[in-house]
Amino acid sequence: MNVLTVDDLTADELETVLERAADYKADGAPEAMAGRTLAMIFEKPSTRTRVSFETGATQLGGHAVFLGPDDIHLGRGEPVRDTARAVSRYVDVVMARLFDHADVVEFGEYATVPVVNGLTDAAHPCQTLADLLTIRERFGGFDAEVAWVGDGNNVCQSLVLGAAMVGLELTVATPPEHAVDGDVLDRAAELGAAPETTTDPEAAVDGADVVYTDVWVSMGEEGDRDRKLEAFEAGGFRVDDALAGDRTVMHCLPAHRGEEVTDAVLESDRAAVWDQAENRLHAQKALLTYLLG
Ligand code: CP
Ligand code: NVA
């Protein structure tokens, strides 16, 4: 089984993973990866994903192999499918952070061990697991209203699907040219409910308990930086004191202070970001033990 998007899990499986993550956080995790190896393939940089997966594997009694862009032949033209088949002959599970979502899909098709998406341009399911765990901890469940204010790409799209699966009320504000994919909205509707969408951040946060944002310029989009900054700036997408109010503030990190979020907001008690970051560890350990059986 692969987890390339949140909805590769059923709603029941998602609930199981979140329960397990909470148990591991409270009581510690078993050494369920003893003698087993996780390969971690990164085409893009990472702080949280790399450290939480590697530490998670160690805490589960297993081993993790870090494979950065300059470490393996994938970075110099060996096809995704060949990498997937070869690596599968050595390791028990793979986490891959690739640019193109189609590449992680191809990796999953050719791998013979479970593959977890550690972020592509279209999805970040591991982030959503941690985010749902964080919301559940803070609100005692999913009876909360979340406003997304930012880019409608990977982190947002996974949250849209995860929210639909657990019944979390979500409103998504993006600039019109950075909206969530129609396919993701359709899948969310089938899973439970598609979020309300708007281009007005103030309308989105009205009545919300949580405001969630992400960088305006994602990894790989640096060439588009000026145009994107202008779109988000002009649309009023910065989460500052006025927009945040007394709401819980979430951010997948890394944050670009002064762009999508102010320093004051990020340093305030409203910010749940360090819990989100910690919960990556617990959620991913739960996912790994679920996938490894
Ligand atoms: N949120 C997240 O995935 O962070 P990294 O890019 O540091 O892994
Ligand atoms: N949207 C961001 C998320 C980083 C975790 C990016 O893709 O760079």
C-alpha cells in the first residue's frame, strides 16, 4: 500500500493512524521497525520531513537511509521506475519528496514496498496527518472551523482532502490564479464535503477558530517569485495581527516572516506551529508501523 495522497487511506485507516500517533506520543512507540530500513529520497530540501522520518525510524528500532539529490542516480537521469525497482530490493519502505507528483505515482507503481509521499508539487499527506493530530489535540476533536489563507497547492490540497475525511469545516482563500485543483475539490466532495472557496482572506477567517497559511513561493517556484509575491500581497493574504485576531495560527513551516505571516504572529501564543512540527514525528511513526504491519 502506498500513501501518495491522504485519500489513499480510507477514513477508517486515517482514524487508526491518528489514534496510534496520539498513543505513541503519550506512551512511546514499539520497536516495530527492528531490522527494517526506510529509504528517504529527496529531490528538494527539507528540515522537518527529513529529521522526523529519520528520527522516527530510529525510535521504532529501524534504520533510515538519506538519499539527497546528489547522492543517487535519479538526480542524473536514472529513470524513476528503475530507482523504484532497485531500491525496493533493499529496503522495507520508501519516503520520497519529488517535484512532480506524476513521478511519485510512477515510483509507487514500480516499487514493491510501501511508498510514502514526503511532498510533491500537488500533495503533502504527512503534513496533513500532523495537522489533523494538532487540531484534535487543541480542540478535542474536529469540531472546529479552519480558514486556509494562502496558496492552494500541495499543503492546502492535502488539508482539503483530510478535512473532508474527518468532517473538519474548512474555508479556503487563495488568489484566483493559485486556487485548489478542481479534481481535489471533486474528490473532497466525494469524501464528505468540498470546502467553501473564496479569494477574500477576511471572508475566510470570519467565524474561524484556526487560520492556516503556507509560503507564497514554494520550492521550485523561485523563478515565479515576483509575480507570486505581487498576487498574494495585493490580495491581502499576509497573516498579521489583524487577520489572525485571537485564532490559532497554523503553518507547515518553513515560514517566510514578513511575507505570508508576520514575526509577531509566529512568535505569539496563537502559533501552533511547533506542535505541528513535533506531530510530524508521531504521525509518521504511526503511518510507518501501519504500512509495515
Ligand atoms: N513542513 C515540511 O514539510 O517541512 P520541511 O520542508 O522542512 O520538511
Ligand atoms: N508549499 C511549500 C511547503 C513546504 C513544506 C513548498 O512546497 O515549498
